[in-house]
Amino acid sequence: AMAVLPVTFSARADVTMFPDVGEAMTNPDFWAYLDPEADRVQMDQASIAALNERMLHTPDCQMYDLKNMSLRDVRVTREQVLKHANEELTGWMGGGYYDQYGNPISAEFAASILENIQGTYLDSPMLAYGIAVNRTDLRAYPTESIVTDELGDLNFDYIQLSGIRVNEPVIIAGTSADGQYCKVFTSNCDGWVRSSDVAVCKSRGEWLSAWDIPSERVLVVTESRFTTEYSNTDPETSGRELTLGTVLEEADAGGFGDRITNRAAFHNYAAYLPVRLSDGSYAKKKVLISQHHGIHEGYLPLTRRNILHTAFSMLGDAYGWGGMLAAEDCSGYIRDIYRCFGLELPRNTTWQAASPAARADVTGWSDMEKCALLNALPAGSTLFFRGHTMMYLGQWNGKYYVISSVSSMGNPYGGKNLRVRSVVINTLDVIRANGTTWLSNLHTMMIPYQG
């Protein structure tokens, strides 16, 4: 007999879902209901910090130990940088790649990028401490230009590397020739970011105090995104976008009726937001964040129910290659979820799959063998095939379900491949563009919070 769904909803006929995905499955508590240990804390903050430290020192995770970086770590060989850039740009000039205006990538386009790279970063690198003041883009090159492999597809840019959240620390290694970009290192990637999106700290101590926040003063954003309230009296903190996994320092709200941004703090958290002063330097200003937003005092307790609720806060949101469009791709989505618990994961799928966590290499396993392991895996586990990672939800009526930020996949009803570009729920028997199932392509299964 067909099992009864433990959570029921009225169906929304106007919401499209994949085959075998029911309305009840869009509620995270459906999956938590299947897990008798959904509310057990799986890892405390000390254990999470220890796992983060191991991740930093696992070479295949490609993480940067920002606290201990020196000038020697950011120095580069000018010839190597230009050679690598020239090779990639020449590849794009080979045909099939276009700028945002529909022009094939030209020698002039490549030359302008190569010229802008040659600023202080190559000639006289430095080591300065910065804080991101906006949700911003980390770019492979110091340019606003878009490179796409399909005319008109401006939502997929090959120059995009990663997204940087508000209040994230960066090491600044230099500037572009035009001064509009700075070369930075984040905890899990390096690239170019708009100079206007980074505030420069006066000292290492000021930099550390901005982001290395004592756990009792942490405020973490646990929903997809929201903006701070608009204010004419405090334009620096007005309408600032905060996205999932953003970590801020809690501020003192003052006495009863005291004002922050020209209003009292009733039903609001008080937090510090980083701002960039007119000279480019860092300062922090108090802001109010309504209590109804997804904001949590301290990192979330690492329970599987909390993992599911955090993951589902982005269901249906747009896919953003490399964090563009203030959205996330598959690995960025997983990274943002676990950041809410204090866990710092690597940037891309290959590096995440190398995490020093409990994992199984299932390359060459039969579908039946993989399903046997899936039956024992908890919700919140991460599954990998080449170029994609997803979060495992559980098994229902013989089907295995995942949630992930998906760019494209094969059409289950035949015909043209689907441009999904959303966070979706699907079963592992959906097909890739080449006609093979996701299940058959899995090569790694991991419980990212079990070291």
C-alpha cells in the first residue's frame, strides 16, 4: 500500500515540480519527520572549529588561512599570471564565446583585460586587510564584462568565480591598473573584486575584530535574503542586502527607547554593519534588523532539522553561477547552508568532495550498492557527481530525493534539455543532459559534519 504523507498541504496548482515530488515534500518537516534523531545536536561549536581547522590544512580543499597569511603568500610571478590569463582568453577567442553585447571575444577584449591586470598587484604586491561592505562578486579578471557561451545568456558569466557576503574578510594584495578593482584572497578563493565594495582596515586588529566574532555576539542570517530597512538619516546602512550565511556582530541596543538609525529598537536585533568611508577605510555602524527575519543569535545548533529548514529557505530561488546575481550555484548553496552552523566549506564541488569528513568513494558502484548506502545516510548529507553537488533529503516510496541549485538537466519527458537555474527538489533517477541518471553518476557521498 502507498505510504501516507506525514505532512499535508493544499496543493498549489501553479507551482511546477519534478515528477514524484509532492507538495508535502516542499516542507522540511516532512523529511525531519522521517528521522528519529532530527533534533539531536550532531556537532558542537568546538568540534566544528576543529573540523574547520583540518579543512584549512587539507591541500585538496584549496582553503586560505587568512589569519596567518603573509606577503610571501600573495606574491606572484608576473609572467605566470599573464601567461595563464592569456591562455584562457585565447581559448575564448577560439570561437563560441561572446561578450554581453553579443560580440565574439576579440583580441582587443583580451588585450584590455591583460592591461588592467597589470596594476600594483603584479608590480608591487602588498598585504592589506579588508572587509566586504556589500554582497559582491569575486571575478577572475578586473572587469565588468561578461563572457558567455550562448548569445544572450547574460546570467552565466565565465569570468565569475564566487560571491562574497557582507562582513566577510579579505586579504588585499593589490589593485588593477584602473584602480577600480582590488586583488583579494577570501577564505576559499582568490580573484578580483570592485574596490568600492571593500573597506580597508587600519590594522590587523581592527580587521579581526570585524569578523572573528565571539560566539556569544554572533548574529547569523538563516534565510535566503533580506534587506535592511531604508533610512534617509543613515544612508550607509539603508537597504543593504544580507544573504544566507552572513555573519554580523550583535550590538548593544541601548536603553528603553534609545534610537538606532533614528528609531527605537523594539522587536529588532541591533547589529554592526561594515561601511566604507569616503577615503575607503573601514568603520562599523549600528543597524536594526527586524526579529521576523531569519536571523539567529549565535550559530544555529547543528541538528538535521535545522539543516533542512535552512536548505529549504532557498527552495525556488534562482541559480547563480559562481555566486553571480546575488544567488548561488550548487556548491555555493551547500556552503551557505553549513555556514549558518559555523562550518566553513571549500568553494567548489571538487574541493568540497575532498573535505576531511566522513565520506565514501562510490565510483564504480552499482545503483543497487549506492541505494544500500543511501538507505543508511542521514538528511543533510552531500552527494557528488562531476560538476554537481546536492543535499540528500531521504528515501520515500522507493525513491531517493535531493535538493540542490541546478543549472540544467535532461528533460524527464523527452525533448530539449531543461534550463532549470533554480533550487529544486528531485529524485536521483532524473537524467543528465547525456541521458544517464544522477544516481548512476554519483562518485562521492559525504556527511560533511562528521569529521
